[in-house]
Amino acid sequence: MANLLAKKPLETIMSEAHETGEHSLRRALGPLNLVTLGIGAIIGAGIFVITGQAAAQFAGPAIIISFVLAGITCAFAGLCYSEFASMIPIAGSAYTYSYATLGELVAWIIGWDLILEYAFGAATVAVGWSGHLRAFCHDLGIGVPAIPTTDFTFFGLPVHLTYDYIGFLIIALITTILVIGIKESANFTTTIVFLKVAVVCVFIALATAFLSGHNWQPNHWHPFIPPNTGESGSFGWSGILRGAGVVFFAYIGFDAVSTAAQEARNPKRDMPIGILVSLVICTVLYILVSGLLTRIVPYTQLNVPDPVVVGMRATGHPWATILVEIGALLGLATVMLVMLLGQSRVFYSMSRDGLLWPWASKIHARFRTPYLTSIVVGFFVAILATLLPLRILDEMTSVGTLLAFVLVSAGVWVMRRTHPDVPRPFKTPMVPLVPILSIVLSSWLIYGLSKWTQLRLVGWLIIGLVIYFTYGRKHSKVQQLRRAHVPEPKPEHTMAD
């Protein structure tokens, strides 16, 4: 058990963070890049797709409360992430933090969980992007070939598969951009973020003007909390909780910022800025959009791939409808980019530690990106986007994110006790209260998700543990040093540096 909980020394982690040369990642991101990376991931499928579907299926107009609950949970988790990101500025996010605080086995679990979060998250957005593109082409009178489907029986259970070729192609394009370079990816994201925030503001302005001109009629907020149907999670307060767990997917962008810490120019200062500023901006926009959307359109009509477009059509502005459709397409593209960026950086970090295969940490000689990892991850995500329905992808992403929040928050609490003197450029306030609240609220949202989603999470973790015990544990650099009784090499840089 001691070997399984072996920790990676902070000095070793920090020496890796200061590495330079052809085998290291390029430090090219400033605070604006990091904020826009966060907004680029947060404002996407959550606001353009998931909002309407969660309102229609689970919470009704009370989806606003779901967003507030999810936002409060994210605020506590974001404070914990900010402390770690400024203290341990290296690629890998929660995986690296857990390795330094809770030990290798927990680090493996969280790393494998992050693969679930980012891979399924990118696939979710690809499905939403495909739906928006088809709706956009339909509005323009452009014919798009139908998505092929197959129905068959598997062990007596009916199975319905779709082959979303559009989702596959957009993932392939985003993967190509990531292989070319982090600076190019960040510049692309920054440009698109300004455009899609402008589109969201246009929706807010026109929806507000429409409601003012109609004396806030018709009233689609009655009842504000639809009565429960008799099934847990189907409207009522349990539906609000279920909705919070589902729309939690909309917030996962801010933790993706932390995966780019090793590519930030001044991570100790800029990482907390990128995480917290992007989270605050997006929370305000989410609450405004969800409230206005369910006000101008009956929530029962929002179970569609493009609910914000439906809301804009209700205001009677055709030009704005086209604008929102374009903004949604661009916005969803940046979400996929940041998700795939985070996924490949977690793979990179785990491979550098010996827990995954060596090819995953190979750096392209010219672009200085983990190109093989980006290509393999991109192909896997494209397959998920092609075959799995949006509802399954969304909830799997949310449950993976929430588990990551639980472990990161626990890690902050542990580090305050085990390493109280380590320099912390940003400190989480009110420890242990904030970490405890983050753990409790995240666990509560996991409980609110469907039992099938919880079982899929368990199955995914079991697969990961099999890989760890058959490969990762044998090739772990930390374990090899322990077995050889060789002391850790003195790092070139220390925490004090």
C-alpha cells in the first residue's frame, strides 16, 4: 500500500516545470490567452445545447437554480484549482496535483478520470456542433446528407447507433490545429471567443427587448418549478439537482486552463487569473441566457440541438438567428479545441511519469507539441462523437469532472497539512471550509446523476485500474526509483527558485 501511495516529490515536479529545449513544451501563453482559453471551453455546448435540453427534460424554468448551484460548486473548486495551478505550474492539471499530494494510485485514478472528462466532453460538443451545422444549412436551404443509423439487438437489448460523420470531420480538423502548435491554437481561440461572447450579448439584448415590448408575456415561467412526475430527477427539486449535474458540463472549461500551466509565460501569477476570471464571466452569462431563453420559449419546446437558435427565432429577427447560428458553430469549435488540448496534456504528463506508453510524450521537432498523443486522442474522440448519443456523452463528462473536483479539493486540504511552508502565490481562502464545501457539493451532484452514469464511471475506473496494474505500476519512474533504492536526483530548480 505504501508503494501504491508513493508521492512524486514537489522538487522533481518543479524541476520538470523549468525544463527547456526540444523535448519541452513552449511557454507562449499570457493572461489574456488563459482567460480566453477558459471562456473558449466554458461557453459552448453548455449554453448553446445543454441549457435547453436540461430545462426540457429535468428542471423547467428552474434551470436557473441548477446553473446557480453548479456555479457555486465550481467557485469552490476553482479556488482550490487556483492554489494548485500557481503552486505547481506544470501540465497535467488535477493528475499532477494528486501525484504530489495523495499518491500514485489516486493520481492514476484522477488522470484516467480526466481522460474520461475531456474525451467525452469533446465528443459531446462535436455532436452538438453537427446538429447546429445541419440546422444552419437547413435555414439557408442547403441540403445535407442524413446521418446514417443502425438498429440491432445486443444480448437481448435494443441498440440504436448513429454514424455522425460531421462530428468525426470537425474533430479531425481541430486535432490538426492542435498538432500545429499551442500559440496558433490559442490565437484561434482568442479570436473566436470575442466573436461568440458578442453573439451571446446580442441574444441577451434582443431577448430582453422582445420581452419588454411584450410586457413579459406570454408567461412561460408558470410554474417556475414544474411538479415532479413521480420519477426522481424528473422536475421538482430532484429535477433541479439532476439538471445541475447535467449543466455542470457547461463549466468544465476552467479546469482545462490548468492543463496549459507548463505553456504559460508566468503561471504563478496568470493561472489563477485565467481560472477565476473565465469562471465569473461565464457564470453571469449562463444565468442571463437560461433565464431569458425559458422566458421567451416554453421549456417543453427546448429539447433540440439548437435551443438558443429557437429562442432567437421567437424574437422575430432573422438576421440575428443567422448570427447566433454562426456564433454557436464557432463557439463549439473552441470548446472542442480546449478539451482536446487538455486531454493530450494529461496524456503527456502521465507518459512522462512512466504510467502510460512512451509514444504519448513524444514532442514534434518543429511544432513542439505532443503530436502523437493529439492524433490518437483525436481519433478516439471522433469515434465517440460518431457513435454515442448526446445524453450519454454529456452525463459522462459531468461525472468525470465532478470526481476530479472532489480529489483536487481533498488535495489542497492535505497539502496544507503536509507541506504548510511551500510557497503559494495564490491561497485558497478559509481552508478547510472551502475544500470541504467543494467536496460535499460535487459529491451531491454526482449523486443527482442517473444510476447508469454512475455505473459507467465505475466501469471506466475498473478498466483504468487494469491498465495501471498491468503496465503503469511496472513502468512508473517513481516506483522504479523506490525499487532500486536510488534517491531522487537533486533538481536543477527548487520551489524557492
